[in-house]
Amino acid sequence: MPPKTDKKILIIGYVWPEPKTTAAGGRMLQLIHFFLAQDYRITFASTAAESEFSFNLDSLGVLKKAILLNNSSFDTFLKDLDPEIVLFDRFMTEEQFGWRVVENAPNALRILDTEDLHSLRIARQLAYKKSIPCTEQFWLDQDQTKREMASIYRCDLSLIISLHEMELLTKTVKLDPNLLLHLPMMYDAIDEEKQNDWLHFDQKKDFVCIGNGKHAPNIDAVQTLKKDIWPLIRKELPLANLFIYGAYMPESIKQLNSPKKGFCIMGHANNANEVISQARLNLAPLNFGAGIKGKLLSGMLNGTPSITTEIGAEGICENLPWNGMIANDMETFSKAAILLYQNEDKWSIARQHGTDIINSFYNKAVLQIKLRDKIELLTKNLDEHRASNFIGAMLLHHSLASTKFMSKWISEKNSKPQLE
């Protein structure tokens, strides 16, 4: 049942949440649960079509609304709803609907959930393809970076999932920290009872790799495993298998399936926690990407250590020891996987490190209070907060004007019958 409250929040989703296929979907569901706990009446709107994996928002009492791009019907809908908060899911939705929110719900607190810095992920992917380093300057030079930074400036608050990205934004871009909140994934603390439910070293076997097939870093990681890593591991561990799970796998990945060689493409996992919990090691050889990696946090939550790269571990645990081993060179990566797979003592220490990371940085009770207090502070001092963000006001004046009139032109064009 929806809460009996006058507090309303509109979430504009880039897609409908799919918590069983993407970490981003899990993140959105965590935010939805947070706002429900704060007694907000939630409306979730999106221009996207729902899929077979879309979460049943009706079951939570969340109202759903299909919206259109470049259409004034959104203005009427927004005025009627009159929300206290508008949450944009990724900067692209803020670009599309931000100016309409400013015009039709000017007093609403505007929050951007970045998910990860898309511009950083895309810049790294481009640099990887060109076989060049992705320096901070290379990232700053990209058009997408300027768009994403502009979106952050235009919002009252942006939720940043990664410690590394917080540092980039405050030290490199020199964004005002008052515009940002480090808010990673939120989980219940791992207590002794939960640890006692985990399978022991000798009860777990094989390797797992998990990731959505629509996400370019995941596709590259599977290809890297097949070509450079798994042959080396399989040579030393001839009875071991690697099970690769993920929805939306392209045909090129499905064709890599080779059960006789222990390389098994499994498709969508109905229960990702179950398949991760049964594996002895979690592999994530990520060559590019951004944000924090839900697949690695899922391993920690299920008592499964991981081997990953510096990109994979980035922003997750600051100076705490990693939940396994970190290696960028593929031969070193393979040797680390073989060692940890066979050494119970080192494996057990790695598992404990995962527990320490989750309890130190991802404690839901602590993070929810942090988010609640920030929203309350901004709501009470919104005019003052906006007055101190001159760059944001300037960008609202200029860039939203161009976006606004382009959108109005498209809307007007679409409303007129086209000549043959």
C-alpha cells in the first residue's frame, strides 16, 4: 500500500528498474525503498518500454507513468503532481526533462542519481580502443564530460556512488562539495549469523563471472576471460569450470560457450546471489568502466572472494585490504586466481576482508540517515543553497534555454501533419 502522506517524489527513470539484471536496477530499488521508508508517495515515470525483467513497482505501491519526450503533456502531468522532490535517473534524463521541471515545479528539490560517471566510462572505453592512457585531461576533453558536469551543476544535489569519482569531481573539476553526496550501494550489515549461513571453502567450487550483456565493459571482460585468462587457469585446474551469467548476452558471446573446456555461458541468472554464493571465486577482469561494480559487492555479500583489476576495485574500499586479489596483467590475474582457488587460508582472509568492506562503507542504516539528513538540510535552505550555486544558475539560463527551444521546435514539428 502507498504511504498516507502528502510528501511526493517523482522519479524520472532512464529505464524501468531491473534489479535482477543490472546493478543500476538494484541501486534504483534501494532508493525507492529509502523514500518509501521516509513516507513519500512515489511516482516513477519513464519514456522507456518495460521488459520481462522490469521490477513490479505496483507491488510496492509505486505509481507508474509513461511519459513522452519533447511533449508538453509532461508539463501538465508535473503541475498536477506538484512533487517536493524530482529525482533524475542518470544525467540524460535531466537533460531531457530538467528545464521542464524548473519551469513547472520550481520549488521541487532536484536530485541527480549519476549511477556512475557515464562520461568517465565512455572516455575509458574510447582510450582502451585507441590503446592510449585515459588521463584526467582526456576525460575532461570529451563532450560527454562537459554535458554530465553541466547536469550536475544544474541540480541541487547529485548522488555519487564511487569514492574515486567524488575525488575527481571535487579535486579535478573543483565542484562545490555541497552539490554532492557520496552515496554508494546500501546493504544490511553482515553479522555473524549471516556469515554462519555461508558455504565453507570445501563446499564451494568453480568460478563465476556475472554481468549484463548490454554493458560494454562486461562484454570485453568475457572476451578477455575466454582469450587470455581461462586457458591459463584451466591448464592448472583441469576439473574447474567458469560459469558466466548475464541477461541480454549478444550472439557473439553465446558462441563462446565451450562446456568441454569448462567455459560455460549460462545466460540470465534467476537468482544471482545463489550462483555467486556457490562459486569459490568471482572473476571480473575489467579493462574499462566507472562507478562501483555491483558484481564484486555481491561476491562480498555472499562470502565469495574475487580477482579483479584496478578498474574493477576502484572506488570501492579506499585503503581497506581487497576481498581477494587485484591484477591488471592477465598472466598475473590467472596466477592469482589459481592461488586463491587452492589456498584455503588466503581465501578465508580474503572473505573476511569483504565483510569488513561491506560493514565499513555500505551499511544501509548509516547511509540512509546520511541521505535523509542531507535532503532535510537542503529542503530547509533551498533558496540559499541555489543562490550559492552561480554556475548552476548560469547553466540553467543558457544551456536549458537551448535545450528548451530545441524541444519546443521538435514538439511543434511533431504536432503538425507532414506533407508527402
